[in-house]
Amino acid sequence: MLTNLLRLLPQLLRQAGDSEEAREQAVFAAWAAAVGSQIRHITNPVKLERKTLVVAVPDTTWKGQLHKIRGQALFRLNSILGVPTVTSIEFVINPDLIPEPQTTPPAVTFTAPDQQTLSLREKADRIPDPETRDLFLRAAGKCLERRAR
């Protein structure tokens, strides 16, 4: 299922047009797939500034190690996105921005997309395909829900 969602990212980016928030969230989702589970658990994408992805790392050792593979990560990231959305990756040391690993899966709660995505509704209405629009709104709703916590 994750693979199917990742395949939709290029289409979502095209449909979102110039929405910086949609682009950033697509890059964050692609980051997790591009770097794999081990690196994903010790990093956290913080923001997308123009075409530079800022990623939090726990310490200088990890920053140095990840700096060595950033070209590979950048290639994988843009391959998943289908377009060169990110041209550079900047690693910043900030362990406080890296979520603690979950020992048990978090409870999944569903909040209606309309409640979570009111600010994106206007842009989402421009997406002609109803399935893609619904997927976009659900993903955006979950993102907004995480940010609210």
C-alpha cells in the first residue's frame, strides 16, 4: 500500500501546483521512503526552504555520516517525487526535533478530512480526479493533525 501511495506523489505535486505546503509534505513523505527505516528513525525532515531540505539529526557523528550519502538520498528522493523538487539537503543537529521511537504502534484515529484541511480546500478543489483529491485531503489532514499535537 505504501508503494501505491508513493507512486501518487508525482501526480499530487502536479495537481497541487505552486502550493509550498503540499510540496513540503510530499518531500517529507518521500524522505522516509528514500532513506529507509534505520535512517528515518534517527532523522526528521524539518522544512523545505525553496529547494533545500533541512533535516534534523541527533549529533555530529550522524551529520557527518549522512553528509557522505546525501547525493544518493537526493537522487532517491527526487526519483520518488518524479521531478527535481529538492536540489540540496542540509543536516542540522537538533535531537529535540527527532521523535522518540515508538515501542508500540500509535493509535490511529480518523478525523474527517473536511475538518482538518479547511485551509487547503480551495487548492484541493482544483484537483480534477476525485480519488486523488480525497487522497490529498486525507494526507494533508493527517499532517495537520500531527502538527497540532
